[in-house]
Amino acid sequence: MDYYRESIKLHSANRGKIEVISKVPIKTKKDLSLAYTPGVAGPCREIHKNPEDVYKYTSKGNMVAVVTDGSAVLGLGNIGPVAGMPVMEGKCILFKEFGGIDAFPICLATQKIDEIVETVKHIAPSFGGINLEDISAPRCFEIEKRLIQSLDIPVFHDDQHGTAVVVLAGLINALKLTHRKFEKVKIVISGVGAAGVAVTKLLITYGVNSGNILLCDSKGVIHKGRENLNSVKEDLAHITNTACHWGTGYPNCRTGGLAEIMKGADVFIGVSKAGLVTESMIRSMARNPIVFAMANPEPEIMPDKAKKAGAAIVATGRSDFPNQINNVLGFPGIFRGVLDAGIKIIDDKIKITAAEAIASYIKKPAPEKIVPSALDKGVAMAVADAIKKLKN
Amino acid sequence: MDYYRESIKLHSANRGKIEVISKVPIKTKKDLSLAYTPGVAGPCREIHKNPEDVYKYTSKGNMVAVVTDGSAVLGLGNIGPVAGMPVMEGKCILFKEFGGIDAFPICLATQKIDEIVETVKHIAPSFGGINLEDISAPRCFEIEKRLIQSLDIPVFHDDQHGTAVVVLAGLINALKLTHRKFEKVKIVISGVGAAGVAVTKLLITYGVNSGNILLCDSKGVIHKGRENLNSVKEDLAHITNTACHWGTGYPNCRTGGLAEIMKGADVFIGVSKAGLVTESMIRSMARNPIVFAMANPEPEIMPDKAKKAGAAIVATGRSDFPNQINNVLGFPGIFRGVLDAGIKIIDDKIKITAAEAIASYIKKPAPEKIVPSALDKGVAMAVADAIKKLKN
């Protein structure tokens, strides 16, 4: 099936994917008098007296802005805000379908950090949460940080944390199945953009020895001696790649490219590009390696090849293979939980709670079943419930 | 009925009035693959190649932002963006109900002109049109002007032009019924904010002699000799209030308060405050005067009093009296028309076309029937059709 052509047809037949409808009737004079003037002055005055009542009388508390500047849309790159619209609308309908959350696409006509931050701050009164989407690294880190500091509603960059949560969920079950412990596992991460950085940080918080993580970008492994690193990579160069006794005889931190650093690794996590990993690279890993090849739409290595080369567990981002690591397992439940609980900051504790809820949703993990199906509507509620319990 | 209390109940039972839903199914893997990844890359690439295709593949073309800074909400004044939310949501559902247009409330956390303009410019890619709402005068004039200059989508300040269009519509039928001509009619306008200024300008464009219009704010009539006028009023002081032969013996322009200038007038248009007009002021007008007392929720004079004092035709903003001058007769059809026709600027020709379409929607005007019912869903389509014909 030609997904692209079919999708173009679907989008043009419907002129987009979202609509804004009324939750109340407007058929009679009375309807009009209550939903609009003069009655509407009632809730307005209540909110003016007590601003928190905006959560009681308006849609704000269930409304999330899906904000992009179009700088890193899917694997398509910097295609700009207008061309990013179909993705943002898609995200919005997933919010509704899986989390019961109203979401609205905000595609920004600027890619300047200051302007993005100011604009989102200015439109924030309409929203109960901000989901940043497809904003390129390292700009996304600063934008997210500044918005979290200045807004009193949750701000979440899904490409970072949503991915990190679902990867952690999959890894919890994969490590269990291959009898490994987070404290000792050796991990190679290919791709040091928004997703790679967030996965690294969450894994460290969860108990992975940071020295046991090797990060690889297009120029090779990140290490203390590399020059011209951006500040995020520079920070990571000091805590990753320091425990260099992977049985390969390297005296100090590792150098070289992906092929070199995969030798002896227990886990490969790919958030990079199609086809970067070969069968022989898989064979060079530790016994029964775990391979999360999540480049979209073409993974770093196809599952059949990875398995042939000895991978014990393989996951991808695709719906046509088992173990689909898909953010839809995370963001709807995370936002449902924090919106319902009135949580203002989505911290590591919430992310880990979400990951554990996704992992334990699978009653009996198996090599082809480490995460739930992306279409399973029960996952979001399980995640939301776990988060709401944190508040109690 | 206590509208305020009932409205508070309605708003809290529904937690607001709008929701964002999907126009396409997302039940199966195939649905997900077409509405989201990988298929969605198809329409993204098309739009990237040809940005105008955003109107073909996304909701932009039918989506209007209802933008406020909360500085002049209903008659409540500067209650801020959050307290203004219920009004903006109300406006959004009217857009949908009467115009089939998706609309979304954007309540801004700033009241600075520059910041408002920049913010709206930055979020514009998501929208097919901008409806400015409840922004105080004279700030609203500059904001609207700058946005019209910088955006390639229609920008419309409804408190100005929506009101002006519906007032003109009502006046067309009222003048016909009382055998008057626009060229000669003498008009007093009480209230020189967003609505008063726009009504004045549109009436002049339609053919009223500007010298025959007397504008009155809280300090009295506007005339060339008054000091400390803002720039908008200053401009109007030079073109209104110059034809001073209303039979009252004033040698030059008129001075004084509302009671003085209403003497001899054919038409009173109130967009000001409750109770400003007395029966004796109505009696001082020309024979069979026309009285549009549109202050909300309490008019400048109640219809029964105005009639008792001799008014031939009375209109208000209220749904519980005949002749409700309600913006809902204007904006849904105006936006429906310009969105469908791809019109980028809502100029005077479009406003006049809309007003004439509303007026002629009444086949047989009568003193108690100069405009259609606010609930009549046929009006918007009649307005839209008239506007679309302009394009041909």
C-alpha cells in the first residue's frame, strides 16, 4: 500500500483532520442567552474574582497546545510551520482519541528561540498544557527549560520525554527477559538529538551507570576529547563514556564510530538514521543483545536482519513489526494524569511512573511483546491512574 | 430567569463550551498510518513543495482565531484574558453553529500593542482568519491596522466592523420605513469606542454626510474645539459635526452633551451605557425618530419608554425585544464568504455587501422587523453568497 498517496487523499477529502465543536446546544434564545450574552457575564465575573475558576468554567483545563516551529518534522527536517501542520493535527487527534484531551495545533511563523518562548507565554492562558513538537535540538532544550520556568501549566517536549518514557518502558521488560540489571547494562545510543539526549538522561536517572552509556552522533562517539560539541553534548561528554572496561581493552574513554563502540554492548538504541547498523555490528555486541532500531520510517536495521545476527529482542517505531516503540503509549496518559491531578511540572518521577505503568501493563512480557499495542486504549488510562496516585 | 446563575451552572457542568475532535477515524493500524506516521509525510511534502496546499490538506482554511487581550470584555471592562475565556469560547461556537467555521479562542497574556501584533503574526500559520475581540479602543485600531498590513489572511475586529455592518443593515430598512435618505439623515452616535468609530466610518462610506453625524463620548459632543482627543477622535472631529443647520440655530459646530445634540436628530445610535437617554430627549428629536439603543445588557433607553416618547422604530442588542442588532447576523457569514472565496482583506465593499444582504433578507420590513432573528441560520449563507459573488 502506498501510504503517502493514500494519506494525501485522506487529507484532501477532509480538508484536514480536526474541527472545533460546541459542547452545549445553541438552538434557542435561551441557549444563546446562557452560552453567550447576557448569561456568559456570570462565569466571566467568577473567574475575574478567582482566576483558578478558569479551570472550572472553561475548556482550558482539558486543552493542550501542540506547538511547533517546523524545524524538525518527522524525518523530513526543517520544512517549516505550514508544512508541519498535518503532523500537528495528527498529534491533536491522538490526544483526543487516546487521552480524551482536546488539543490544538499552533504552528509558529518563527524559529527564533526568544520569539518562540514569548509567543507561547502570551497564548498560554487558553491552555492547560503545552506539548512541544518537532523542534530541532539543541534549540528545543532551551525553549523547553525557559517555558517550564515561566509558565504555571505543564510543558512537555514529546520528542524528548515521550520517547524516553516509552524506550524506558520497553527496556524494563527487555532487561527482565534477558536477565540484565539497569545498574550494569552497557548501552549504545545512536543519535544525540532531542530523543537521544532525553533517553540518556532518563536512563541515568533510572539507575543506568552513566559511564556505561556511549553516545554516537554523525561524527562518532561523544567523548571528553572531542571538540566543537554543543553545550548539551559537552555536558554529556563528561558523564558518559567513562566506564571503559567493556572487555575491549580500551584504557580510557572510547573513540571511533558506531561500528567500533557497538562491540560488547548489551543494548543498542537507535534514534538516528535508516540503515546505519549492519548484521556484523549486531554480531559484535554482547550475547543476546537488545536492539531498539527506531529511525522512522526506515529503522537503523530491519528486524529480520537483526534477529538473524543474534538479537534476542528487537523493537522499532513501526506498526508493521512487533514491539512498536510509539510515543502514543506515553503522551496521552501523561497529560491525562497531570491535567486531572493539577500537576504543573512533569518531572522525572512522573516520567518513570509512566514508563513503569506502560511496562507493567504487559502482564507476561515476551521477546515479541515488550510494550503494549499502540492501539490499546487502556494504556493511557493506566498511565494516568499511576500518575494521579503520585499526587495522593 | 437568573441568566448569570444558570450560565454559571451550564459552564461548570460542561467545563467550558468547546472541544476539538477528529474528522477522520483512528481505530485501526491503517487509520493510524494514514492520519499519522508514516503516511502523513505525504501531505507534509506536498505543502512543503507548494505552501498554498496547506488550504487543501489541513484545517487552516476553515479555522479562525478568536483573539482577545481581555481589555474590554462585554460591558465588564478590563477583566483580563483568563476571565474573558467564556466569551471567546461562546464566540467560537457561534462561528461553528452559524457559519460552519471552526474557531479557537486565543486569550493573550499581554496588553501591549507590539506584543499582541507579534504574537498573532507568529501563530497565524495555523489559521485561515483572525477575529479580534473585546480589545479596547483606541488600541484596537492600531492592532487591527498592523495585522492587516502584515498578514496574508483576513483580519476582522468584530466589535468594530461586525457591529457597523449590522447597524447599517438595520438602518437601511429603518430609513426605508420612515421615508428617509442616507444622504440627508441626521445621526447622533453615543459612544466613540471601537463600535462607534466603525459605525461612523461605514455610514460615511455608505453615503451619510459626515457633517450630519454628531459623536458623543462621556465628555460631550466631539468638535474641532475640544482638547485632549485621541488621534482617532481628533480625525473624526474634523469631518463630523460640521453641517450645523439642524434647525436649532447653532451657527457653527455643535457643543454640549447628549441632551443638547439629540435635538432635531433623525437617528440615535447608542453603543455606550445603560440609561443615558430619557423620554424627553427622544421627544426633542425629529418626527418619527429611529432609536438604536444597543448598550448591553441594559440599553440607553428601554424600548417601551422610547416608543412612548414617539420613536417610530426601536432596536436594541437584546434577544427579548424585537429588532435585535446582534453581531451574529454578521461575522459568521462574512468569514464564511471570505474564506470560501479566498479573499484576504475585508474591505468596505465587503462590509456593505454584507449589510445589504442582511437588510434584504427581510422581504417585507416592518417597524418591529428591520433585521432577521439572530437564530435564523439562513442569514449567514445569504451574506456569504453575496460576498462570494463579489469575487466573480
